[in-house]
Amino acid sequence: MPLSISNPSTLHDPVGFGYSHVAKVTAGELVLIAGQYASDGEGQVTTSDFAGQVDEALANLGKALESAGLGYRDVAQLRTFIVDHDSDKLAVIGTAIGRIWGDKPPTQTLLGVAALALPGMRFEIDAIAVRS
């Protein structure tokens, strides 16, 4: 497999927070997925609920991956952008990531931001995936 996810024992266990420390790509083609958010077919934000936005953004990420012939397990890195970040939102994200990736989530960088592209957006996620 061209992608392996690991967490060195010399670092804290990040899985409960929804990420891993290391993603090693040994072969394959990188596929970059643009920021996905809770959007409908017209690009409008579908809900103001943060957890709902996370779930819909992740579902849209899955659709983007599928369009490239990939799945969630092919993701090496995530970047998440959160408006008004706090520990409650971190828990929501960790739970959602856990539902999809279990104990092998991809690497992830979380950024707290003042605003996103559209009014009402509270969460956005992009990805780097690997095609073997």
C-alpha cells in the first residue's frame, strides 16, 4: 500500500482528537481535494448547525474522493478550518472523523479562522489523497 498512517510512541496519542501524526506516501499519485463545506447543489450553505456542517462537509468530501475513484482510506492529510473554534467544536470534529476513519485517521491541521468564504459557513475541510 502506498500510504501508511502511524503515531510514534514518543508523541501523544492524537486519535481521540481526530488525527494521526504521520502519513507516509511511498508511491502513487497525489489527488488534491478543494475545501468542502455543507453545501447544496447551488453552493449554498445548507445548515447553521455546526455538527450538521461537519457531517455534510465530510459527505461532500466523500463525493469528491469518489469522483476521483478514491475513498476516505486514501486520504493522507486533512486541513480543517473552523470559525470561532473552541473545545466543543473540536470534540464534534473528533467524533465525526472517528466514525469515518476509526483508529487510523489521516494527518490533520486545524485552523481557527475569523470567517470563511460564504456567510453562514462555520466549517470547511480539504484533503490530500493518494491513488495507488
